[in-house]
Amino acid sequence: MTATGRRSKIALALAGGGPVGGIYEVGAMAALAEALEGVDFTTFDIYVGVSSGALLSASVANGLGPAALARMLVEDDSTEVFDPGVLLRPAFGEYLRRALSVPVLFWSSLRQYLADPWHVRLLEAFQGLSHAIPTGVFNNAGIDELLGKLFSSGGRSNDFRKLKHRLFLVATDLDSGESVAFGSAGHDDVPISVAVQASAALPGLFPPVRIGERYFVDGALIKTLHASVALHAGAELVICINPLVPFDSRLAARRPPHERPTPAPAHLVEGGLPVVLSQTFRAIIHSRMRTGMDRYRLEFKDADVVLFEPSRDDADMFFTNVFSYRGRSRLCEHAYQRTRKDLYQRRHELRPIFERHGIHLNLGVLKDHTRSLLSRRRRPDLATSVSALDSSLADLELWLQGQEG
């Protein structure tokens, strides 16, 4: 509630981060939903999503809470919302279309060279063949198909205009570099599932998505969070989750051994090109996001923007193999526990901010170290585990005696 007793307008903004980032965001949301009294993540006023955050924002806005998403993502393969394997399907249609253009491009380049071989270099003449390179390696059309089915059942909707709450999914117009918030006026007639696909079309990995006469790619190309979309829509409190931060190997090396379940190399260059590119990408978007957060504080002085993200020494987050089922489960639980710890450590800072908006931080929940996300039941302590083991051994002994008899 505001000072006048009116309910605050609350928003959720989720950044991109690929499958790893999406799973982290689910775990973080579950921790927040559990510890923040007075909020229901499925009834926020405004939702903003970019890239993988677009998929999750659309799901939560459609009534799928964080706990349900956690179960569907990593516990129950038969009903899961999103299997990362969906993103590994080759873009055969794009390959074929580009391959068919090779003969025309080749003869055109050859004619250009033969027309003036003394002044046109061979490499320069045949540069046009680069137009035959596919614009994406994988096909993410499966996202549209999967979400189209999910949002067309169970009282959910694939239409921005039919949602109970405002949903904005941000993508980048490839031809102009302009950010477009699907769900806003003039851009709300696009199916939500198609907007998610466009927002998550990372250049190089996925082909641009055609919507009308325009082509769209990942919304994170311009901004990481796009929390300003929610602020311009009147949000008074924006809860932001950003899963990607640069990794600090020196900071990680100073952590106690028992706090380093995932080993990290002394130098990231040892991880090869993928690790170098990941670190570079994270550093760029995180610096840009920090600049945006500073601007929000100046431009929207009457609003509160609260950010949750991993620590920079979080090797689990940086090196997790998201396509491993065990890795996905472990990362979701890790994000849940990491966010609980962050909430408790920042309790003195966060409590007055949340209370301004009628939200209370449940310290009892945060102090309960037996809580676990995926099982949704208390983890047994040592005494309970020993008791259960003794009971199991006794049962086994009785069974063996029966077999001998």
C-alpha cells in the first residue's frame, strides 16, 4: 500500500540469459514468492520480459506461479513447459533457403570478377557468397508451438489483450535497431508465443523472426532488463531479476572449499572460446544494465526498483551445463537458496522498501535452513537420516532372513 492507503502498482521485470538464465530466474522467483508476504507473483500489475525472461514473464502472467514453473521445468519431464533441447533443433529451412541461393550468388560474383579482373580482387568479387551463410544455426519455432498450446488451455490466453494483467515482451527490429514492446498499443495483436520467439531470437544462434513485414531478434541487444517499460506504464515497485553477471575467478578462489562445488579454472581463457565469449557478453550487458539502473533512480524518483542477481563468484551459475537434467535441477535449487541468502543479507535495506508497498519480509522463512525448492518438503536432518537408514537396514535384514527360510 502507498502512504494514502492505495495499493501500489507492482511489476516484475525478467532479463534474458538463455536456458541457464531462465532456470536461475525460476529458482529466484520461487524464493521471493515464498519470503515476500503480501504478493502473489501471478497477480502483479505489469510483467516485462526479454529473451528467456520473455518466456517466463508470459508464463507467470498467464497464472503459472514460480513453484509450478520449477516443477514443470526440472521435475516432471512429461509436463514441463520448456525443455532446453527444443532450442537445439537445426534450422533446416534456413539452411535450404540459403543453399539454393549459392548458384545465383556464385555466377554473379564470377561475372563481376571477369568483367574487370585487373582491378577487382578475387576475394572482393566473391564476397557476395557470404549472403548464403545461414542467419541462425538452430530453429526456435518450437517455442511458438509449445507456448501456443500451453497458453490456449487451462484458462490461459495467447492474446495480450485478453490477459488480466499487462504483459510487455521486448524484441529488437533488425532493420532499424529499434526496441519494440509487444503488448503495448499497436503491438498487442501478435500472439504472445510469437512475441516470445522473437524476443529470444539471439542473432547467430536463431534466425530473425518475421512478424508482418518486419524481422525481429533478441530484445537484449538494446537493453538487458527494459524495466523502464514497466516504469513508464506506472509501476511504483519493480522487482527485477538478472541472471547474468561477469564471473570473477579471483573472488571465487577465495571462497572456502566447501562453498565451491563447481571447480573453476584460474584463468577463464583455459575454457576456450565459449567461456571467453560468455564472459565478454556478460560484462557488456551487465555494465549496460548498471547504467540503466542508475538512470531509473534519477528519472523515476518516486518509484522503487529492486534487483536480484547472482554474485560474481558464483561458479555454479557460470559453468552449469543446462542441457544436463541433473544440472538443471541443481541450478534451480542453487538459485532458490542463493536468493534466500541475498534476501536475508539485505534485509535491513529491503524491508523498508517493501513495506512502503505493503509487502513484508518473512524472516522466519529465510532463517529456516531446512527449506528446499524442488521437493517442496523439508530436507531431513542428520538424526532423521540415520533413523531412516537404520529402519531400512532392519527391513532388509528381515527380508533376507525370510529368503533364507
